[in-house]
Amino acid sequence: MKKIATLFIAVLCLTLLIGCTGSAPYEMLHNSSEIESIQIVTKVSYNIQQNQWDYEEVCTVEDVQAFAEELLAIDTHRILNDPPQMSETAYVAGITYTNGDCELISNRNQRRLYSDGTSRERNYSFDSDSFDALLLKYMEMAE
């Protein structure tokens, strides 16, 4: 019995250390038909005094539906552990919906910003190369 319990604990610890539960499709905050705009942004930070997320817009994505479809096609993994904080130097997709809700999506961290002022972090890891290539593609199209 002790061997089974030890084996169970070892497998549980290994699962927690790995941090992923396997492939899982990313679920957008709302249906892609409700997207008002998509921007690629950087310098994302939380302003404690104003209780809001600040960022600098790099470009606006013209073909919203194509971007959303390509984003959802990227391989993702659900993360069990807390995701790393959003890097201020990273490029991030900022999606605004018609009801005022927003999503800030980086390859290792997603933040949902609701129109009522609340927010929630998501735990998905996008394939880094594919995610970066997607953002780069749309930044080059905007030039």
C-alpha cells in the first residue's frame, strides 16, 4: 500500500512540475464575431494608482477574422502552475469586444479585462514560434 501511495505522490509531483495538462484549444473571451478591434501592443503594465492596464499600441490589425482564426489554430497547452507575468518588452495581441471587454494575449499569459473593471488571468501557453510569427506577420502587413 505504501508503494502505491508513494508512486501516486511521485506522479502527482511530476505533473505539477511539468505544469501542462496537454493540448487544449484556446477559448476566446467572446465569439470572434463580437470583436470590435485587434491591436498589437507592447509595454504592458498594471497601473496601481489608476487601477488599469496600460500599454503602447504598435499597430492595428485590419483583417480581424483572419487574425482570430490564425490565433485559434496555434497549438496551446493548459498550464497548471501560475503563468509568468506579462513581460513589458513582449508583443501582445489586444482584442477589444463590442461590449467593452478586452483580452491581452501573450504567448505565455492572457489577461481578460471586463468592462466592469474586474480582470482574470488565463493559463494557456501558445507555441512561441507560431505566436511570434503571427504577430510579426500582422505588424509587417500594417507597415
